[in-house]
Amino acid sequence: MERFYAILSGDSPTLSREELKAILDVESRLYRVEGFFEGLAIFQADIDDPTLITRRAAYVKEIGYPLGFYSTSESCIDRVVNDAQYVIESSILGGDREFWIDVETRGPYTHPLDPEKLRLKIASEAGRRGFKLSKRKATLNLRIFATEGALMLGVALSRLEGKGFMERSPGRRPFFKPGPLSPRLSRAFVNLSRLRVGGYFADPFCGTGGFAIEACIVGASRIACGDLDWAMVRGGPANLSKYCPPGVWFYSAWNAARLPLSGDSVDSIATDPPYGRSTTTGRMGYQALTREFVKNAVEVLRKGGWIVYAGPSRRSPESLAVDAGLSVVRVIEMFVHGSLTRSIVVARLG
């Protein structure tokens, strides 16, 4: 196994960590997380193409190779500079000999050294040896990351491209209704469901189709979508048609408490049952509707399949998964506003 670092989003630390582990479950043959720091994960993985991680991710910002760890003290400056020079000189061959150094600090920590000054010191030393600091033409991207009283020097492999998420924002889709989760958070739900390329995915509360769109982009071979609201059933397919090829998905009018799907037919379910002020539960209420949905989901999930759903934390939505015989792997809490904290339940069958 090779050793990697991952820089995680600061928006939701727990979600970022769980998404990384979920992607590794799908994309690597074997992995071991060595440790988490604020904004940083160090792990080993047996994976053919580590850039798959950032291509799938929503909250994993960057993947790379860690070269060294140092205490953030003035005494480590020469070590970091020397190590960086060695990498620059051994990695850049011919051409314009151009490189770049990205610097990031994370957390409310006081660093005895200034990472930006350290970056300039490395660049100055490399410049005296004929190398150039150039972001646009760099053939080597060094990374300096300072967190929790430690500093890491690494080489970046790939970074999260956020442009696609912005282009798929709800307001830019053909059909729009207020209330859907962002494409970025929708992708995280899909990743937490451990959807594999070629897998069968379902979203029983499909709404405007955000989760299904992300599942399609990840590589689902079949996507089952449904909703009780006829406005969604009429409008949602326009969104799916824009982003997904025909023949991969279908959108149906159904009651999620009685899914019209075959038993043992679905690999991954990710969904967001109605619990907000602008949603409807068909007069069942969140608790009753979600309880019946989870019980029904157990029937359609294949053994070893994953289900991810959300609900208000005050309603303990994870208890519904336990009652249905699912193994709850993680509950991720996200603050939404003053009267709502969302719990994302990640559970597995068998």
C-alpha cells in the first residue's frame, strides 16, 4: 500500500472524514487510516488511481503524497527547505524547471513559524538553483499544510474540481423548486451510500432529482427515482434528462412507504425524506413515513447494501434504522439553522 494525505473541507469535518472512508471502501482494495488532524487525513491505500478520490469527492479537497512532518518551530525551517529542495531537484527534469507551492493553515492554532514566509524561502532557494515559481506552468506542485501544532510537506496529486457542482446548482436546472440540497451535499450522500460504478441506485424521495443526477455522474447503471408529489414527478425528469443518458434512470409516482421495487435489487439508497417547513409527508408525519420507508428499504436492498437518509436530530432518525434491523455505521450531525440540526444516518444491511 502507498501512503497518501487528504486535505478535507472545513465546512463539515465529520462529513469530510466519513466521505473519504466511504470512497476508499469503494475504490481501494485495502486501506488503513493512520490518523486525522484538523483538515488533514493520513492513510495508506492499495488503489490503482488515487485521483479517483477527488474525482468522486465533494468534501475531500486534495490528495497527495506526504513527504515529511515537522513540529512548527523555527528549528524545523532548514529541514523543510532542504527536503523541499531535494524534491524539486529530483522531480523536475529539463523544460522550464517550473514548480509551485501551495500553503494552507487550519485551526485556531498559533504557529511559531509563518508558512507563507517558509514558502518564499523555499522559492528563493530554488530560484538560486535555476528553478522558477510558476503556478500556471508548474510540473510539480508542493504542498505546505500547518495544523494542530504540526506541519506537513507533500506533493499534490489531484484537487477537487468544484466547477461542476456550481453548474448543477438547483437554480440552473430546467426544473426548480425551493428546498433541494446542494449538488455538493447530494454527492456526499451518494458517496456515503458506497455506490459503485455499475451499481443500482435508488432515491425514494427524489424531489427535483439532485441525488439521482450525482449518482448518474458517479457511474450508476440503473437509477430508480420516485416521489409522492406530482409536481416533482412531472418536473424532475427534465433535470435528469439534462445530466443523465436515457435508459439509465426512471422516475415514477410512488409512496416511499411502499416501494414498487423488486426484493434484493438495489445496491445503494441515498435520500432525504421530507422534514422541512416547505415539504409534505402525505399527512403521515416524518417519523411514521420514514419508519415505513426504512422497513421497506430493507426489503429492496441487497445484502451488504447501504442506505443513507437524513432527519431532524431531535427525532433520533437512527433509531428507525436500528428498529428495521440495519447496522448503523455512523450518524453525522450538521447544523442547518437555529431550529434544525440535521442527522445523516449511514447504515448497512447485513
